Amino acid sequence: MSTVNDVELAIGGMTCASCANRIERKLNKIDGVSATVNYATEKASVRSASGIEPALLIAEVEKAGYSAALPAPVKADEGEDPELRSLRRRLIVSIALTVPVIVMAMVPPAQFIGWQWVSLVLATPVILWGAWPFHRAAWINLRHGAATMDTLISMGTLAAFLWSLYALFFGTAGMLGMTHGFEFALSRSDGAGNIYLEVGAGVTMFVLAGRYFEKRSKRQAGAALRALLQLGAKDVAVLRDGVETAIPIEDLRVGDEFLVRPGEKLATDGIVVSGASAVDASLLTGESVPVEVTAGDAVTGATVNTSGRLLIRATRIGADTQLAQMAKLVEEAQTGKAEVQRLADRISGVFVPIVLMIAVVALGGWLVAGYPPSAAFTAAVAVLVIACPCALGLATPTALLVGTGRGAQMGILIKGPEVLESTRAVDTVLLDKTGTVTAGRMTLDGVLSEEGTDPEELLRLAGALENASEHPIARAIASAASAPLPPVSDFSNIEGRGVQGLVEGRSVIVGRESLLADWSLALSPEVAAAKADAESSGKTVVAVAWDGAARGALVIADAVKPTSAEAIRDLRELGLRPILLTGDNASVARRIAAEVGIDEVIAEVLPQDKVDVVTRLQSEGAVVAMIGDGVNDAPALARADLGLAMGTGTDVAIEAADIALVRGDLRSAVDAIRLSRRTLGTIKTNLFWAFAYNVAAIPVAALGMLNPMLAGAAMAFSSVFVVGNSLRLRSFGRTTR
């Protein structure tokens, strides 16, 4: 069998965070292995420096009393989880049988003659069958000398059941006509005259309800991954030997050309071969405005063709597509562990033995104080039930699942939960210029026309001529000109200087001033001065002439994205210090910085210099975030405390970053930081309330102030509270003004 350095295992049989903690310790005892186990995702991530066989890892997990297997690929149409279905069935049956038991025990008028024996018939299946998952897990743990939250549940319910059997068969509780009231506080009583079937059945029902909603929340939190996979097309129409053939998406190969008609999804990533259309990427990126594409443009699978017919050549398929990579990033993000989660795991690992000891002390204390065994027993059971730290174990993973899932829906891919820790302390943001603050492509910035020349005519004729060229500057001019453009004849390209040709019978020249000088043509002093001013600020200017006269000039620049200035303001509102970091010349950098509201500029830096800037700021005490999109940004993204890569950038940059932003909008970076901080805040809120709840409730239960059944209800409610608080992250939205 082959060996690998990284293995992911699907773990079965875990019922609480203590289970995850125990499996993790078991795996980490293997030489050279570093493992983390996530209770929420039910997965183990194992790293080995020397490589290890998955079978060995699976065997170790099984020795611990759990099941393990290499995970099957996530499917978009994945059916209902069998465990969720089983929990729901047990919960429904338990509710139907337990409610009458509780009513009879709590409402004295409902205690007809023989009610206690009816309660026994109804409660027995609940305590034995409904709570079977807890009993089974407790037994497995006991065989391995461990105590977990399931131990608490099993001991509490079985103790209540066995005590009730004793009272019914050997005490006075089985006598016809027996009644007892429901009291909040304990008092001296004859233990053999009371039954606690409502305790065992009620605790089982409440804990099953908590487990069911926990499990369902995990399914909902992981829905982002399945939703991403559902975005993809299922079938594709390929052209092979000139014949259109419909095939399943799984049969598509790199290099295949496929047709996409209006209203259809793009089957995979590719390059447009022919056709023009507007592609709606809102489902994938959240961008509401369709993007115009023509021949030569790259397109992404799962986006929707809104208008024209496109012929596309597949460049990436299957696991290599952007959609599949997004799904992979989401899954990886939800499998990692943050420091706050490790804290919760450590707490739960020592919590159970302490609780068991408190229960024993409570039992002994009540007996020593002279109270009847029933009072001591009830206090001990209350301690066992109220202490179950399900909420503590769920506090971190559910918030991580929901937070990273919501981020994926918004086009924010948080690569690991440890990233959340970084966003908390960030105070400085370095921003690359090209492709991050600016659009990263040349656009028309202005028209400088000579006196007597119509600016629109100047742009129309120049655009018609440049439309025949593939140069980036030419495309910027042609794109800005109003369609339809007149045809061009006698077109010629003068290498490195410009182009010329006939447009509507006019001999048009577009290019450098030196090209016009070859024809003894020159710009007027006014236009020449304006041209010099534009060039001094880092813009590109081309001259235009026709019919023996200079007609003006066109200013081309890398335009600032419309939302960049707003994003900078939002970053400042978050308490962050923005700095523009670029390899361009200082004049260009200062112009861009002034336009978007950045005060500090570091320009003319090489890729290694960017890393040095990050290091220097860190040495000065700053916690640095870096936002970029290019290969030259990758080292700085990796070195920064928090790296954010624009999804419109290179794969290298995206790999090096901690957070990938699918949208090319700088406001996504603001949303990413806000979401990360909000998720971290939710985790801390969950941990505080879960821990405070246990600390406060255990003494109350031990002092006999809390009925065990109410303890079970409160314990289950704490889990529901944590899950509900985490699910609030699903409503997180973008910054609006």
C-alpha cells in the first residue's frame, strides 16, 4: 500500500468534543504523526513527516472504539445523513412516550391509580432504546478507561431508571394509589416511595433533542459546500468532428470545444473560441452585473450565459476548475482548528472526571448530612446531567462551520480557522496597486482634442483603426469608442510606434509623437502641455492625426476600481491603517493613492522589497495584512500576518494567501475582515456562556436546588443556544452605505 504525508479520515461514532479529543490523543501517540480531530465535521486531518499508511491510522481509531474510513467525495445531491435520520426517529418516539410520563409525574391530578406502572411501561423504551447511543458510547469509553459526556448521560439516566425499579418492586412506590408531587427544591423524603422515571425519560428526550439540532445545524452549516457543487452544469454539448453531441460533464476533456446557448450554465473553465455574450457570475461571485466576454476571454464554469451563443475550449476540468477549488477550500477551512477550539477541547478533556468527582462528593455529602438516599441520589443525578458540556464542545466548531460557509456564499474563502485569530489583531493593511486598487487593465482616461476637432470624432476614427490591433492600449481605445465602428483598409502596424490605415477615406495615424513627426505633423502647444502633464502622473498618451494634420491625443491609464475609495474608507472605520505598496513609479502611486484616500505610499519596490516592507512593519510592532493579486505579491502575502488574495489574480497569489476573495472588488477584503472578526466574536460568546453555564449550574445542582429533569432541559437548551447563536452568522451581509 502506498504511503502519503497527509491523510484525511471520516470518523464515526463520536458523540461529543471529548470523543474528538480522545481520538486526537490516540493518533498523536503514533511516532511522527500530527493529527487534529474536528467533532463538528467528524473528520481527522493527519500529517506525517515520513508518510504513513491510512490502514494503520484507521486501526488506531478503531482501537479507541470508533470507526474510521477514507472519506468519499462530497456529492451535490448527497442524501440525508443516516445518523440524522436515526436521531430524528429516536427523538420522535421519545417525545411521544416521555410527555405522558412527565405530565403524570409533575401534575398530581393526573396520577390515577396505577399511573406509576404505566410510567414504567412508557419510560423503559425511552431510557433503554432512545438513549442507546449514549449507553453504547459510554460502554466503549469505559472499556478503554475513559469517561466522556456520554458517560454522564448514561449514568444519570440509568441511575434514575434503576432507582425507580428498586422503589417500584422493593419499596412502597409500587403500591396502588401512590402519589407524589413535583418540587423544584429537594426535601427529606422516603427514597423507596419515589420514582424518577420522568428524570431518565426526560433527560433522554432533551439530550436527544439537543443532539438532533446539533447534527442538523452541522448539515446546514456545511450546506455551502454542497451548494457550490450544485452550481455546476450536469451535461455539456461538445463539438467533435463538427458534430454537436450531448455528453455528461464527467466525460468532458481538456481541449474539448463545447457550445453554450443563452440561459445555459458554462460546463467548465475555458477560453471563448467564438461568439460574444454577457456572463452572469452572481451565483459564484456575488457580482450582480454580467461580464461581457468575447473571443479570447477566459470564462469560469457554473456561470450563466445570458445572451449570445458561445463556443468555448475547455482549459480546466473536474478538480482543477475554480468551482472545485472553491469547494476544496471550503472543506479545508472547515476541517482545521483554531487555538480557541483547542482550548475548548482541553477544557472538555478534564471536565468529565471533575464532574464525576463532584457527583460522588454531592452524593456522599447529602448522605453524611443525614438526608435520605433519594435526596442524595437526586442531587448527584442533577450534577451528572447539568454538567454535560455539549455546549462547550460545540461552541467553536459550529461557529467556524457557519462562518466559513457564509464566507463561501459571499465569495470569501477562509482557508483555515486559525486565520480568524489573525484578523483580530491586524492594524495595518498593505495594498498592491495594479489589479487590487486599480482594474489592472488599460482604459481611456481622457480625450485631448485640437481646436476645431470634435472629441467624439477623434475617438471614433482612432477606435476604428485600433480595433484592428491586439495591443492592450489599442483595445482600450477601441473599447471606449462608440459602436458600430467603421471598417479599416490598408492597415499597417509600425513596430513599437503605432498604427496607420484608411478609415472612411481618411488616412489616420495613431501612435507616438515621433510617428507623427515622420509626416511633419506636431501637436499644438496646448495639447502638448496637457499631454506632458498626463504623462508626468504616470498615464500613457497616444497622438492622433489624419489628412495631414494633428487632431489631438488620447490619455490611457489603469483606472481605479469604482469601489476602491469606498473600501479604503471602510478599512479606516475598522481601525486599520492603509498603505499603498507598489512596484510602479512614485508619481503614479501618489496619484492613485490620492484618488482613493490613502495617505502613505511605498513605491518602486521589487517583490523581495515587499517582503522586507512587511518584515520591517512587523518589527515595529504592527500586525500586517497584505492584499494583492499578482505573482509578485505572493511572497508578501505569505509573510504577512494575514494575506488576502483577489480571486481575479494569479493562482500563485491565491495559494499564498490566507483568504481568497472571489470577487475583484476591494470591498470583499473589508467583508472578509468583518466576517472573520464576527465569527471569532461568536466563538468567544459561545465559549463564555457555555462555560459560565456549567460553572454556575453545577453547584446549584449539587446543593439540591435543581430537579434532574430541569437540569436536562437546561443542559439541552445551552446546546441549542450555542447552535442558534452560531447560525446567526448566516445573516451576515456586505457593508452597505
